Amino acid sequence: MADSYLNIPVPTPTQNAVPSADIRDHVFGGAKIDEFVTSLVNTYVDRFGNEHYTVEGLRYLAQQAIAAFGWIPIDSFQAGATLTLSNQILKDTASGEYYRWDGAFPKTVPTGSTPDSTGGTGVGAWISVGDSALRTMLASSAGASMIGLTPQGKLSDVINWVTPEQFGAVGDGVNDDTTAIQAAIDYIFGIGGGDVRLGAKMYRADGLVLRDFVRLYGQGVINTVIKARNGWSALAVIYTYEFNEFRTGGEYGGSVKGVWGAVVQDLSIDGNFSSFGGTPSVTSGNGLLMAGWSNNVHNIAIELIPCVGFVKMNAAAEPADYPVNKKYFASYEDNTISVRKCGNDCMVLYDHDGVYRNILISYPGYETSPSATPTQIPAYDSSGRRPCGIYVAQGLELDQCHIYGSFFCIGLVVGTTDQTKFPVRFHYGRLIIESMQIAAWFRPQSMAMGETFDAHHISQNEMATSVGLTSVYGPYPPAIIIESGTTNTGWNNSRVPSDFGFIKVFQHGVSGSAPTIGFNGTCLALAGENNTVRIHAQRSRFLDPAYGGVGVICAGINNTISQGSIVSGFLSTSSDGSSGHGVQFQPGSVTNVDLQVRRCTLGMQWSSSATQPFALGKVFCRDSITTVIDSTFRTNASLLQKGALEIITSTGSNHQSLIGGTVNVTINTQQTITVPCSLPYVPEIGEVAAFVTNTNGTIQATYTEPNYVQYDRPGSTETSLQFRVKVPIISGAASGAQLRVKLN
């Protein structure tokens, strides 16, 4: 009989007014009562289409009201408690979760209880109101994928950085963090690139291998330090993948691509110089080595490096297999870099078309102190020179750079020794070099374009051969050596022109530091070809004390010392025993010169070699010049050479006109006429042209040519030129005939 009532369909209700006596409405209402009591949805719809809350819906409203009113923590299941209100909660200390009671009150929970032992969980029992489960899920490795973002996507879509601490790093300056940092780098490399962010800590690590599109970020050079471990001997503290293969793979890395898009920023690298365990070389003990494409550094400090501090290499052509979804550049701007106390060169740049700004370099060739003689030879240059602050081996731009600190080393070296390679094009903006053995050496393979260069306190205290130079410029090395523009077989045998802008060389005084600084070499050696410079070289600031040396040596071909150049203060004997002098013209040199020479024992020194120099232009010698030019100019220079170079003093010139000495036109005998002057030297016969003129206009019509005017070279001095003159008698002539002289 009961089976006949199974699966009776719920009839369609009527729209009769309430209460309805229709049996169909009775059956429909019974079904709705069941839905009201047992449904887990929050609402149901009556026979008129109106929506009402179910018991579950009312429970939901009550829970929201309780939540809005606030939960009241009582104690824990383990401690026991009695609950009397719906918003009182207990904590399960085992799980960390909070529960409210959904049944009748009061609810007594004995000591040592759990939710399951005191009624279970669910509707009418204990209901979780905590977030421990959610916190557990969010704390998992997939947690970021559970958080949505506006307008779309998940948090995991935008997080592309990790920290070494996620991989076990400590960063306490003691524990070895190498494995952890490398794991962080490898992880970011594996997801296609991103950031490894280091904290404001000291990490002990070395031999870190940087990969494609990995950016290693710190919290500033003071806060974040990567210090090499005691006894380390790795290639470098940080280096890009396949760096050595790139370095040895031929020009621009050959077939080795190097690394793309790597960045090191806002951190310091400490090479732990005193605890190095290897032998410094190109394969051991370096600071930061980068090779490849679009790699950059910003705001970094590198110090105490056993070998080279920083090396940057890149390719000269676009890489064929660069990822299609990445943008590339030959090089971005590298800026705010400090490199100090390196056993070898501080910076080595094979960075084609690179741009470097805000660079501070100090103490290359560092041993135990800045005053110790370096023992290393340059790792990337086989010429035998001393270590240097910056070695530029490919064309780039350098601006706002300061190099200092080693009286045994070179500040800047531009160009390699390979004359078959493309010229190293070097553009500098504001450059300061001080307290070095040599400030800068522009080699024959270089081509320069400069703005301002300030060199001072340059020691020049060792013999030139001791620092890798020949003695062609004298026994002591020049402060600045320009050899740019010599024939380059790698570029159609060209002689590339250079313009060095404004160079200041101030060498005031003799230092009492160790070693004693002599400053007795040459300020500027202008050699090479097609080089232009405006120079201000100063030795003695005042007449007393007086110091020696040479201002400028002209040793190249077709070079120019441009207008506004000044050489001053070379008043004493130099270290090699010669008189301090302003400018020296070496054999075979050809120089276009516009120069002032002030306060020098000897203004100009001319070559006595059979291969004579040639100088075109003018030199103005004034203010305490003992001897304007040495005697070799008068005896060795040709008339053409003397005619090409105008030598000016404050009282005269070898290219001036003179008038003086009255000629008596009433006698027909030889007269000796003296013309007063003040000349830099006694001119030769071929430099002097003289003629008689009459200043009395009333007798010009009766004037006749002299019989002869002869220059008496032996009887002349720098202050008086002597002539033998004979003129025909001019009847009734008044006085007014004088001798006029034109030099060169």
C-alpha cells in the first residue's frame, strides 16, 4: 500500500487566496515545508512566486550578524570552557582553528577536548570560523595562484622575483650563501627571467654564475654586500655564464653568445683580498665579469679584488639567435660604478658602443697598500705596462669619471697594441685623473673626442722603461701621452683625426709622501697624427718656489695646439738635468701651434737633429722667460721654418716691422745704421729685408734708390740690428730718411 505513494509528482498550485482549501495547494505546501527545513540553499519560492529564506538562509543571516557584532574568544578546547552565546568561540590549539557552537546553549566543553569529541563539526555542531586552512594554502608554493587581481589574472602572474632566503641563504656575513644565491639565479633563469632581490645584508659567496635575463638587485651599495669566502679561488665573485669561453672565442666572443639581458644593481662586491686562496689571473680572483649582449650594471661598488675588478665584453654585431620576444640593445648606459683596490686593472672594457657615466676608480695595482710597487702585469694586455684604472679596448663613451690613488700605475689606457684592428673610438666628457704615475695613455690605435680633462698630482717618479714605456719622450714618463692617429692597417691605412678638447695639467709642488714625487717629467707628449688639443699646463704657481719639467713635447705629425693654450711655471732644473722649458719640438714633428708660454727658464727647445721639426703658427713668450728659444733654432732651422713660426715676446717678434736709424742723404759714403729692437733671437740674413724710406713728404719727388743696404749679422744683437747703408746725395734734401726693416 505504501509503495503506491512513491514518486507522486508535486502538482501545479493554484492562485487561490490564503488559506486555500484546494488539495493541490496542500500537496505543494507540504513540499515547500520540506524545502524550508532541509534545503542547504538560502532561499525558496512560494506558489505566488515570492522568495523566502530557508532555515539555512536564516542560519546564514545569523552568522553574518554575529560576525558583524564580533567574535568573543573564550579559551580553547584543550583548556575547557562553557559557551552561552552564539558569537563565543573556542580555539583548537592542535590546528590553530577557531570554532563557534551551532547548537543549544549553554554548551559545556570539558578539559582536554577536541571539536570531534564534543559534538563533531557541521550544521548544529561546531562550525569553523578561522582561517588556518586558508593560511596553509596561501603559504604553499601555489599560494600566489589563489589570489586574484583586478581587472583580471592572479598574483602569480605578476610576481617574477625571488630572494636568496627562499633557497636557504642566511646573509649574516659568516655562513656560506653561495649555493642559495646560485639556486635563486637558476630558478629565475628557468622561468624566463626576472629579479633575484638580496636583502640589506652581507652574503658570503663567490663563483656566482649569472644567466640570461636575470637581474641581481640589492638594497644599495652600503646595505647589500656579496663578500667572497675565505680561501676562495674562483674565476670571479660574479661572472656571466660562459665568460671564459667568450673571452677566448675570438673577437667579440666568436661563436660563443655569452649572456643576454643580465643586470647587477644596487650592491657591493668585496673580493676579500687578504684571504684569497689562489693566484690572481684572468681565470682566478676577479670581481665582476660580464660578456654577451644588453648586460648592464648600475650603482655598484667593487673593492679589494685580487685581480681585475670589472670586465665588460660584448659583441659588435646583432646576435642572430636572440629571443624573438625580447628587445635588445648593444649596451645600455652603465652608471654610478666605483671600483677600488684591485691587484690588476680596475676596469677592462671591451664594450663596443658602451656608455659609462659617474665612474669612480681608485688604487689599481693594489698590493698591501697604495704605496707598494705592483707585481702583477695587466691580465688583458701583454704590452708589459703597469696596471691601470680603466683600460678601454673597444669604442665607447665615458663621462663624469674620476681616477686616482696609485703613484705607480696608469690612470687611463685607450687602445690596444694591435694596429690591424678597427680604431678604438673613445669619447670622454668630464674626466679627472690625479695621484697616478701617468694620467692617460692614448695609444696609436685610439681615436678620441674629448671635452674637459683635468690631470694633477701625477708623480712621473720612475724611469719610463720601468713602467712599460720607451724613453722617446725623455727619461721620465709624461703625465699624458697622446699617440692617437698613427697609421692603422685595420682601417684602410687611415690616420684618424682626434680632438681632445681642453686638457689641464697642474703639477704644483713636490710631495713628501712615499715615494717622493718628483713631477719632473713632461706634462703632455703630443705625438701620433692629426690630433688637436687645447692645453693648460702649469708647474710652478709662483716664481718661488721654482720647479722643473717640460710643458709640451711636440713629437707627432699634423698635430694642433689650438688657440687659448697656455704653458706656465717651468722655472727650475728637471730631474734629467735639463732646464725646465715650456715647449719642445722633436725631430720630424709637424705642429700647428697657437700657444702662450709663461714663466719658464727656457721658452722653447728646438731639435738639433738633422731631421728638423716644423712648426706653423705662433708662440707668445712673456712674463719671466729667461731664454725665449735655444740657439739650435737659429742655427738649425731653415728660413722656411723660421718664417712659419712666429715667436712673440712682450716687446717684439721675429715677424715684425722695425724703423729707426736716420740715414744721411747729404753724403755718398757708407754709413752704419743701428735699428733698436727687442727680439727673441738674432735673425739670420735671409730673415731680414731692409730699405730706406723718407718720412719728409716735401722731398719725396727727389728721392732716389740707395746704392745698397746690407744687414750686418755679426754686429747685431737681440736688442740692436746693424746695417751698412750707402745712398746717393740728394741735393737740398732735408732730414727724414730712415731705415725700415721687415723680419720674415
